[in-house]
Amino acid sequence: MKIFQLIQKPQRRGAEIFAIQLSESLISLGHEVKLIALYKNEKQLSFKGDLIFLDRLLQRRFFDFEGWRQLSDLIKEFQPDLVQANAADTLKFAVFSRLIFGWKAKLVYRNANQMGDFIRGFWHRKFNQFLVDRLEGVISVSEASQIDFFKTFRFPVQKSRTIPIGIVSRDIDKKLKEVQKLPPSRYLIQIGSWVPEKDSLGMLDMFVQLQDESLNLVFLGSGPLEEEMRRKILDLGLLHRVTLLPNRANIFPILSRAQALVMPSKIEGLPAVILEAMYCRVPVVAYGVGGIPEVLKSGMTGWCIEPGNRKGFVQAIQEVLEMDEDRKKEILDSAFDLVTSDYNLSTLAIKFEKFYREILE
């Protein structure tokens, strides 16, 4: 098959990272895959295949006739069988390009979150339903995301599948061997964008409740809340215990040495970093939003807390820190076994391939 994968831009975000990993796996299966980035970026991610930059302006995303024409020209030149739009603006971009310029490739949407959480009123829902009606298929990242999709939109069940994200264990093993300068010796880590839905500010409120003065907190990422986070760290008197680190290509030496990965997100699909922590045998404490409860089972593979229950979240962190090492090892071993058996990307790529063929037939 000839496949186009659309991403917003090559940024260190779950949807884009997975699209690249999936594309490389599909190439290894013998398919011709081209990755197309819509918007300008510092090109933070690398791709072993053909990466095409349209370099469109984000502020023109609601009316970008020239960008839609560029995509159409690429499709007419390379004649892909299928185009997959990976989250966010890629769906709107692809739909309008096809409506205006009439290309014939099948269009699939990768539903990487819970779209219902982002709908703002009646007309916003109607507009997104208009986009969804133009799809030949939808692939959701989790059962929770698929359920939310069907609650939010009308769409044929037979044209939808749930296929989760996966990990590439050999890449993680390789990156774990790289030498990096590490944060203080004992730390919790939160990895992800510094945006309201990830609730890094709430994590600071919970961290200050922990009485262990030798414990530190590391935020690894970037985002618009950085200045507000720095002010709050100063106000709480945590300058000596909280570290903000920028995005990096290799998170694994830092992640693997954390006391726990903490994820107090308000909205999620199924974050890859949870699976990566489980593979690295790092305890995970997270709110049970989106597809997280599908992999994180309290007392079995991690600590899954009722959303918004800050007291329970703090108690779970304390339990991780104080738990008997043999009991903790049982949980971490179970998490590792689950990830390696059910979330291997090479296996999941075959599921994508099968669904693509069903759509084309």
C-alpha cells in the first residue's frame, strides 16, 4: 500500500511521535509511507522515511486554500491509497483539501484523545460532525476514546476500530544506555506539555503536601504555563526541590531513575509515556481519565486514582515511596509483562495494516 500520514508538525507530542513510529513499522512491512507535516516547526523529530514539510502558518488553519492545494498536488503526484490524519487540525486540513480539489484516496482519522472534551457548543459539534461524515474510517487509541467518539458523533460502527499506541522496545533499550546528566538522586517526574489539561500547577500543590524533604520533582516538557509554574514554585518555597527540564529526544535515562511517573491529567487518550514507564519498571501514579484505566490497574500494574482526588493521589505517591520492595517488584513486573505482550508496536502495526485493507476493499 501507498500511505500518507499527516501530522501537525514534528513536535515531541504523543500523536506525532506515534505517527512516526507507526510509519516506520509500516515501511518495515513493505509499504510505501510518506510523512507530511502541515505547519512550521523546529523539526524536533527525525523520521527514517520521506518527510515532507508544507510549512503552512498555524494562524491560517481555518482557511488555507494554498495549503489544501499543496496537499492535493502531493496526493495526485504520488497516488496514495490511503491518507491518515493524526489528531487535531490534520482532519480539517485533509477534509477541505479533498472537498475542494477532489482527490480520491481513502481518508482515515486517528482519534488520539476524547474529542467530546474539546467540543464547545452546538455549532462546534455540527462542524466536527461535518468533518467526521467525510471519513472512511476512524481508529481510536483506547476503548474510552472510542466510546466518547460514538457519544459525540454519528458514525458507522463497522468503520471504526480501537488500536492502542505501542512501544518499540529495542529503541528504548538502546536509549537507556545513553549517558545523560541526571536530576537530583530521588525524584518524581511528570512528562508532557505544560498546559492546563496536564495540570502541572495542581501537581505542585500535591507535591508540597509530601513531607519527605529529600524528595524532588522534575517537570520534563514545555508549554505556555512555564512562567506561571515558575512563579508558583517560588511562592511555595520549592526552588531547591523542583526542576523544569526542556523537551529532549531521549527521556529514558531520566525516566528510568525516577521514584515514580506522576500524571495528574484532566484529559488524556492513552499516553505513551505511561507504557514507557511501565516498560522501564517505574511506578506510575495517574488519574484514571481516558484510556489510562485500561492499562493501569491499582494494585496490579500501577496506581490509578479517581480523577480529581488529590488526597488519594498524594496517598498513592506515599505508598509507592514506602512500599515493601518485593511487593513493588510484583506490580512493576506485571506492568512490564502487560506492555511487552499487548502493546508491542510491531504487532499493532499489523492491526493497522489489516484495517487499512478492509477500508480499501
